[in-house]
Amino acid sequence: MITKCIFPVAGYGTRFLPATKSQPKEMLPVVNKPLVQYGVEEAMEAGLVDVGFVTGRGKRTIGDHFDISYELEHQIKGTSKEHHLDGIRNVLDNCNFLFARQREMKGLGHAILTGRGMVGEHPFGVILADDLCITEEGDGVMAQMVKLYKQFRCSIVAIEEVPEDQVNRYGIVSGELIRDGLYRVVDMVEKPQPKDAPSNLAIIGRYILTPDIFDILENTPPGANGEIQITDALRKQCQDGVVLAYKFRGRRFDCGSIDGFVEATNYCYENLYKKGRL
């Protein structure tokens, strides 16, 4: 069984200033639901109900959101507004929440390593709330990946094709096609220049990792931007064993950018909210 999931949520969200000066970017609403709740619901659907947040200073409202607000519950009990809390109540009833503090921003690999105490020696998922993944039919992205993990029992990264002029924004993989949409990773590189990229297959913010990744991260030197990169650790893991890359079913929005956030809001409003699915 795989039941644990880490959410790295310690970043500053500088691309959304001044909105994120005193509010976590993960709490910005897409229509009527904060980004991070979409991610937790995706994890819960996949059976990843032990949720660990790697937080930083100024992120207290994330913990407050995943808790009961007695005053609010009392004020709207029995009114027409009470049903708006059905979704978050379902999450609170079915998930367990833990929190760890990342004291310095040293990269995604360091954030994941900070969550080690919440995971222990178990396989676990990682969700970056910035990447909003919508699957209107069938399993969500993490549920798709959990099914693959149960079959292959190795680390898995979600990938999608990106334009060649955008490869320098992502970790990029090259691999051997196993079957439609599934690759065995041969190599990966963090944010290459287009002329140096091995492919246009970009890693997005969904991972399933085996616990040996922690020992690798502890011995991974800083890479791009002086940060400990999960891509570098996964590269070592694929050289010593097996890492798979999965071209997922669904649509992904880069909500770490203003353009992607607005696109996600418009899409969810038209395709989910107006149809009573949000």
C-alpha cells in the first residue's frame, strides 16, 4: 500500500506579488477552491491519505484551511451556504495531516528531504500544487501513477511534451518507450538550454518516489541555481536502478505563472463550476 504524500509548500510565490505578500500562493483560489485543496483531493482519490506539508514562514493559513473552523461552522449551520463546505469536510474526514518546516529555501530536493520524518521508509507521492491537473473522465493523475507503482514498484515521474523553446523551465527526460505513454528513463537534466535538451519530455509536479531517494538526496550536491535538485537525485536513481516516466491522461495548468493561473480559472469555471462539478 502507498498512502503517503508530500506537498512542498514553502516557496514565496514571488511571481504573484503583491497578492502573496501575506498569503501563500497555494491558497490562491481557482474559482472557489484554493490550489492546494485541488492537490489534496487528487491525492485522496489515489489513496494517499497521509498528507505531509513541508511549509515555511507565513504559511499558517494552509494548516488553518485543513482544520475545523468552529465559528464559521456555527454561523452557517442550517443555511443555504453550508453545502459549500462539503468538499473540505470530506477531505478532513478522510485525510491525516502532518507539517514540517523548511527553514531555508534550498530547492525541491531539499524540501522533499525535509519531509523524510513524515514518510519514513515508505514509498510516497509528491504533489506540487502549482501544477493543477484536471482529469474530467477516469482516474486523476496520481491515481493513474499509483496503479503503475503497484505494477512496477519503482520511482515514477509524470511528464508531458512542451514546446522546445520552453525546455529550459523544466527537468527534461530521455528514455526508452516501454509501451504507449510509458518510458524507462535513461537520463534527465534540470532546465537545459534548448540546444542541449535530450528531448521535449518535461517533468511536471507529480512524482511517486521510493524511500531510497532520501539517502541519494543527502549525498546530492547543489545543482542548478545552487539548489538541491530532485532531478539530479532521480538521475542517480535511474542509473543504479529503474525510474519510469509516464505521459499522463488529463490536462495540466501551470498555476505558478499568472497566465497559467488565469487559464486554469477560466477552464474550471466553464467546464466544472458551471456544470455543478466544483
